[in-house]
Amino acid sequence: MTASFRFTMSATDGAARTGTVHTPRGDIRTPAFMPVGTAATVKAMMPESVRATGADILLGNTYHLMLRPGAERVARLGGLHRFMNWERPILTDSGGFQVMSLAGLRKLTEEGVRFKSHIDGSVHHLSPESSMEIQRLLGSDIVMCFDECTPHPATEPVAAESMRLSMRWALRSREAFGDRPGHALFGIQQGSVFRDLREESAEKLRAIGFEGYAIGGLAVGEGQEAMFGVLDYAPGMLPEDRPRYLMGVGKPDDIVGAVQRGVDMFDCVLPSRSGRTGQALTRFGAVNIKNARHLDDPRPLDPECSCPACSQYSRAYLHHVFKAGEILSSMLLTWHNLHYYQELMQGLRDAISAGTLEDFARAFHARRAEGDVEPL
């Protein structure tokens, strides 16, 4: 690991940790939530607005960016940070998950995956080597290994074959990544819900050696109970001195439970996607602003929240702009949801530092159980 990319832990509380991922483009406070900027933008948000919510890092998508506008073009234009006007750290996923979800449009071999673009049907090939090159051209700070996201449900033999392919690809990714000071490559643990496969995967990743480690193959339909079952042991299989990233998670209660089990980094489209569909994620659970109960409600969405949607507008107005199909609805509700997620992460960091995480989690669940305020 280079001196310019490192992870320091400042406190622990049970399995939970709080600390900092240090990168040349700035520090990432952990536990961290990374808003998803699939196509070099967090939908309905300006980059400075995303930063104002408290985000230290964004996620970009290799698959989408390689198809449009193209990694070479992004490189010619100064790299992804300059292209999208975000000078802080960026993590790019490898494209593996998106390619795997194209079941009918792809062909998987040991070499990699040949697939058809969902945009124009053109044929492309992704391999560990080409994924590393695309992510190098994009200039991301944290690069993900190219892997196969094991489908769920999967039998143990299928999960084992998929995981071992991902581990061979992890070695090829490491070799293709090369020596890039200031940039980090994360390995991805696979193995579905099978403990022995997770251990085998972790052993192989530790032997290769990475700057950070992700837990992949969860949040793919297995349900929270099964996910937490895996997280009861999976993070502890990964090196303690490196950041641990749970890919594609999740709902606020998923995040709290995963932090309690030793996870440091998260990403999910949920807060931005929910904002665009009229759902506000709040400390008292999900609120559907499209419901008629908000039509005449002059109260804020959440009086304790300082985001623009809550501090400057009423529920009635938020209901109106959503029903009218106004772009402002997506902007305000996405800002609120991202603000809430970052506030939750700060609360988790503070609680771990104070040694009061269990009390924080109890209060979090109790507040959500109360539900939204009564209608007027």
C-alpha cells in the first residue's frame, strides 16, 4: 500500500469501527455512505449540493461510463473528477454487476464477459484487464476488481464455481492494476451465503493483497436476516487494518446493522431513486409524499432536519411539486434523502467514538417504530 492511501482507525465499539480512509484527494470518514453517481452525476443533484450533504466520496459506474461517453473521451477531457466537477475521492465499480444483470445479452468465459450494450446493441468485452484499464482512464481513486456477482439463490456448487472464477479474476485484476501510487484496488469477497466459501474467498484475497476489501454478493434478494447472518462472520475474515466495503447496501436499518457487524463503507441508489419517486427516507421511516394526507399539511417533512426540503418548504408544497411532475420535487427529495443518510453516518461515527453504539441503535429503531407524525 502506498503512503498516500491508507486507513486509520480511531475507535471501536464491539465489532464496529470508526476511522479515516486517507487519499490524495481528501479524507473519507468511516463509516461512510457513498452516493451513487452512475453516469458521472448523482441524479437531480449538483456536485456542490452532494458535498453540502456531508458526502466525502462518490461512486461512478464503469459499465455505464465505458458505453457513454467512453473512458477514452473522459480521459482526454481531464479524467472523471474534472469531467463531473467533483474534486474529492471517487470509487468506480468494475462493471461486473451490471454485465451480470444482462443475462440474455452476455456470454461469460474464463477470459471475461462479452455483452451487448443496452443503449445501441453494440458488442463489447470486459475482462479483468480491460476493466482495470477503463478505471485507470477514468482516474478513479478506488478501483474495484472485476468479479462475477453470484446470482441468488445459488446452490453451493454454483456459488463455489462463481467465487473461484472471481478469485482468479482478482489475481488478474491485481496484476493488471500495477503500481499506481495514490490509487487503491479493492478485492471483493464472494461465496453467497456459505461460510466455508466466504472463508476460502477471504484467504485467496488476503494472499493476493489489496488496499481494501469489499463484501460482494449480498443485497441481491436474500433478505436482511440472511445478509446479517453472513455479516456476523464475513467482515472478521478480512484484514482488520483495511477498509471493508459492503457493496450495494442499503436501507438505513441495513446500514446500522452492518456497521454493528464491522463494515466501514456503503453505497446504494436507494436515497436518490426514492427521492425521484416521491419517497422521503426519514428518522421515523419512509414517508410517501405523493399520499393525499400531505395535500393541506403546512408542517415540514421533518422538523429536526436542516436540509432545504425540510427547512424551507412544507409537506403540502412537496406534495404539490411531485404531483405536478416538477423537476424541483426530485431535487428537494433527493437532497433530503442524501442529507439524512449522511446525518445517520455522522451519528454512527459519533456513537462509536463515544462507545454508545448500542444505545444509538436502540434509539434509531425505537424512533422508526413510532412511524410518521399523525395526519392533521
